[in-house]
Amino acid sequence: MAEQATILFVCLGNICRSPMAEGAFRDQARRAGLAVHSNSAGTGNWHRGAPPDARAQAVAVMNGVDISDLRARQVTREDFERFDNIVAMDSANLHELQRLQPPQSRARLSMMLDHAPGRAGESVADPYHGDLEDFSRPGPMSVPAPRA
Ligand code: 4NP
């Protein structure tokens, strides 16, 4: 287990929800002066190396956060050792992470909205085929980030 608090946000493509969550968390941690290591990844690899979707970047900017530097990647076995907390955006992501988690890994798996009052067990809907409104729903940018 790492000494520094570590948190990984995971969605399907790593170009919409999880980079928004990573950006919001990174910003909050910086403002709070917290030394945390955060990152994001996708369960799929179709967008490897791509920047966040333009709609995700636009909603992040509307929230005062720049995520243009982030690049998509796929979850790896090593992530289960490197990160104490792994936060899935939806139940499909969570089930995939549970399937991939090596037996010796101590990483705590949860869903983003488990950390929002009264919304435990709910998924952040996949906004990829939606519009800006779908990207602006409560979740990645607006839920208080879990304590790492
Ligand atoms: P994300 O959204 O999982 O929030 O990054 C998606 C991005 C791409 C695809 C699906 C969801 N896709 O099918 O390519």
C-alpha cells in the first residue's frame, strides 16, 4: 500500500466521466493543500492516448477546471497495487474492476455516487451519446470527492 493517499477514477472510455472526476478531485486537493496522487483510467482501451472528449473539457472549464492535459489509458493490474481507492463511475465499471482485482490487492472499490449523500449504489450515467446537459449531471464534477 502506498504511503501517500492515492485514488483512481474509472469509467468505460476514460474520455468523459473519469477525467472530469480526476480533474475536479485534483483541483480540490490542490486548493486544500492535500498531497494526494490521483489518476483515471478506462476499463476499455479504444481511446488510449486521447484527450478528454471536447464536451467533458467544456463542462470542466465551466467549473473552473482545466483537464486538457489528461490522456486516456486502460486500467492495468498494477493499478490495483498502486491505488488505495478505486472509484468506478457505474455498476458495469465496478463489476469489471471486481473481476480484474487480483486476490492480493487491498484496493478499496466503490462507486462515485456512494460518496454522495443519499445516492449510494447509483451509477453516473454514460454521457457519451448525450449532449452537454448529460455531461453536466451531478456526479463527476459536483459530488464531494471521497477522502483518499
Ligand atoms: P466514459 O464515456 O466512459 O465516461 O469515458 C464513454 C466514452 C466512450 C465510449 C463509451 C463511453 N465509447 O463507446 O467509445
